[in-house]
Amino acid sequence: MVNKLQFITAVVQRRIGDAVVDAAIRAGATGATYCDAEGTGTRQRLGPSAAQGIEGSKRAIFIVTDAATTDAVFDAVVKAGNLENPGQGFACVQDVIKAVGFVAPRR
């Protein structure tokens, strides 16, 4: 039984979405769910010259982790997604209040 679960959401440039998922799995995630999406907002706020490298096409990635794995997975997502740079995407962690179906990693 897993004591505490957390939910990582990441929105990254679509072209690097697979690399972000792979990095999360290598860091200890048991899996990920993702879908392609369109985004707006950052390009408009940064202006035309600063926003040239920002794609409108995104990949939204959803990962459930046990609390012991969350930091490693989150850090891997941030690094692989280049999320510390403006306009490259977004990631956050939320506590899971209730869940069913999560298969805990073997230890």
C-alpha cells in the first residue's frame, strides 16, 4: 500500500514531450499519461522577438508518484523540459487526496 501519492502535471514543447516522459520514467515514475494540446499566453506576453522559439504545440503530461519519488521525477521533468527558461513550459505538484488504480513500484 502506498501511503501518500502526488500528481505531477507538466506542459512542455511537443517536440520534446517524449524525452520528458522518458526522463520521468528513468527517475522512478511508474508511467505517464499525456496528450497533445495547444497553448497561448506566453508568446503574446513576451512579444514577437522574445517569443520566436516558443511553439504553440504542447504536450500535457500527467504523472502519479509516491511521495518518496516525487522530487526525483519532478527534477527530471524540469531538466528534460528545460522548464527553468521562460516560455518553455510549466510543471507543478499536487497532493492526491483519493485515488484508485495506482500500481506502486516494486522495491
